[in-house]
Amino acid sequence: MTSEARAHKGDPLRGPRDVGSAAGSTGETMTRWLVVVLAVVLVAGGLFGYDQGVISGALPGIKAAFSLNVFMVQVVTSWVTLGALAGSLVAGALSDGLGRKRTMLLAGALFTFGAVVQWTAPDAAILVVGRFIVGIGVGVAAVAAPLYAAELAPANLRGRFISSYQLAITIGIFLAYLVNARLVTAEEAASAPWRTMLGAAAVPGLALFVIALVAPESPRWLMMKNRRAEAEAVSRTVEPAVDVAAHLDSIELSLRKDKEAAPWGEIFHREWRRPLMVAVGLAVFQQITGINAIIYYANQIFASAGFATEASRATVTTWAIGGVNVLATLIAIAFIDQIGRRILLLAGLIGMGASLAVVGVAFQFISPEGQAAAGPTTAGIVTVASLVVFIASFAFSLGPVVWTVINEVFPARVRGRGVALATAINWGSAYLVSQFFLSLVGAIGSSMTFWLFALFCVVGWVWIYFTVPETKRQSLEQIQQQWTQRT
Ligand code: BGC
């Protein structure tokens, strides 16, 4: 048994139900600090999600204000993704160099600044600069926040802490859809208050900054920097009931090889190949199975399925996609530490693959033109029902579990870089899917496109079955041992 496992054994505060109900003064202290950690994660995820969802509602107003052509519309839309890709690539080095806390302060500051730039942009070029800056903030926070949660959460609550990040993303998307739905019913969508919508992101940006100010630094990072006394002080405050010395010893043991962060090249070394493969593979499968094609283009899919008015499409998108996404993520959070990662992933992919196959069949009965005026057909209703199953299956599996596993498979030495690389690849894959979905539909048709996503679900299922190990209820140090034992 590792010393960390020893430190946790028999500790009543570590039971899965104890976060909200810890009794006694030490319990209250632990709860308060873990709530701060959780708040950092929730706000960072909310920023990510709001940004994913808000642009479709803001675009009509932006287009009208700056007379944008199609090319510029795409630039305004996609430069957040580019910024996020860049942000996630530097985030690993930042969070290893500056520390997790200061990296999140920086992310909050970037996000706030970018939102203000968008809010006040005098022309399209400045608006794009603002979008890029916000994107960097999103990318940095998307790496730093779950990493921070993985390092501060107790082992048996870690899954829930990291999947709370996913919950926050879904709430952010949902809120953005709600705002969009309001705009659609406004009398003039083109004069919609797009500046306020984009600028409003400064509020959670500032919130992230303020919460990160009071949040504790990660003891694992402090140990990496040879600052054991400070690590001890933080651990005592955050988890007073744990045997701090044993806990820090186990961290030290896992950092023993080298106390400095590994150089970029080391992440590709043979010894880290398995965790790297698992993290990158999951990042790619999360995207190529089609989630963001649905998130971004739900409105158009529902239009082809016969939902005639903007208002009806907005309602279906908000509740069938946005609302179901939040609810099913809540279910995942409740079960991730009991059921485990593998079962959730494998079960979710079955639901996703089957529902995509059905959507493909339904689109065989939907003609590309003339549906909108006719109202939803049986095939249209089947499409909505199947997409609800798809979103629910994604939200209790690949959505939260992929981020959880990415943040727990790497050894401390390469964790910052590994998480950053996997996150960047996730953004890259998201960019490709959302960029080419409509072209793919144009080239091979809707049915074939959905069947292609379904095929990726099958491939993903087989790959996960043979490659991804179970990591529930193991300390980060135990997971690391698993790799060395297996190679
Ligand atoms: C994915 C996002 C996606 C979101 C949907 C996240 O886990 O990384 O790309 O938009 O889930 O809820």
C-alpha cells in the first residue's frame, strides 16, 4: 500500500457522501476550502461553455454591425477555438512554471480583458483580436482548472470534482442557448445586443480572477518546487484530517526522479507512451464522434427535420440539447466514482452509436428541401428523440469521463504538459469537426455523415475496451504505478 493510500485509509471524511455533510470543526474547514477549489473549477468550466454557445446568438447582430461576409463570419466564430488551442499549448508550461493558482489568475484576467475588447470593438478586426484573447483565456483555464481539481480533490472524490468542470461547461452552453432563444424571439434579431452578450463574459472572467486569488496553491506543485513547508501548510488547511506527512511523502516519492517539470520532448518518451496514448485517444474520440456538430448545428439539423420557425428550433435546441446535456452530466457526477470510468465510457458509446445510426436512418426519410414549411414529420420526431439519447449518452460518459481520465493518467512529472497536449488535440479535433461538418453533409449526405460518426463510436468502443484502464478510487500515485507495472 502506498503511503498516500495509508494516509487515506480509515479516514471518515473521505467517504463519497461527505463533502456537504462533514461534521465537526475540522470537517467544516475541509469543506470550506474544497468549496473554493470547486468554485474555481465551476467558473472556469462555465466560461468555456458560455463561449461555446453564445456566438450563434450574437452573430446576426455582429454581421449587421460590421457588414461581414461569410469568410469573416467564420473568422469571428472560429478564432476563439484558435486562441484556445494556443492557450492550451502554453498552459502546461505556465501551470508548471507559475503554479496552478497564478495560471488561473492569468486565465481570468485574459478572459476579462478579451471580453472587454469584444464589448468595445470599433471594427471587425479588433473584435477578432478580442475573440482570440478570450480563446487564450479559455484554453489556459481548460487546462489549469481540471488539473488543479485533480491535484486538490481527495482520491475518492476526484472523479466528481473533475466532472463538475464538465457540468459547468454544460451549464454555460445551456445559459448561452437560453440567451440565444430570447434573442430569437426579440423583434429584431439583427439589432440584438451582441456587445452585451459577449461583454457579459467579463463577469465570470472577473469571478475566476477573484476566486483564484483566495484559492490555495496545489501542494503537488509546491512539492515540485521544493517548497515542502508551504505544501504542508496548504494540505493542513485543505484536508486537516489527513496524515499530511504521509501524503506529502507519497507525492515526494512520485516526484523523486526529478523535481523539475519535464521538458516538452519528454512527454513523448517511451515510458509515458501509454498514458499519452490513452489521453490523446480519448481527446480525439470525444470529438470525432460528433458532439460539437450537434452542439453548433442543432438548429440546422432541426430545420431539416421540419421545425419551421426560429422560435421552435431555439426551444428544441435549448431544452432537448442544452437541458438534457446538463441533466445527464449531473447523473454522471453522481456515479463516476462508484461505477467507474470504463463502464460509463463503454455504455455511453453504445447509446451514442445506436442513436446516431437511427438519426442516419431517419434522414433517409427527410428530403433536404421543403421540410421546414411542412412541420415536424415522424422522421423529424425520431431525429429529435435520437439526438436526446445521443446527448444524454455523451453527457454521462465521454463528456465528463474523458476530462477526468486525461487529468489523472499522467505522472506528476509530465502531467502539466500531457494534459495541455491532450487538451490542445481536443480543441484541434473540435475545430476540424465543426469546420467540416456542413461540407461533409454536402459531400456525402446527412445519413452517411451520421453513420460515419456512429462508426467512430464503434471504433472508439473497441479501442477503449482494450486500452483504457480503470482509474476510479486510486490515488494519482497508484495510477502512475499501474503504468510502470504494465510496461
Ligand atoms: C467537450 C466540448 C463539448 C461539451 C458539450 C465537452 O466535454 O470537450 O467540446 O462542447 O463537452 O457538453
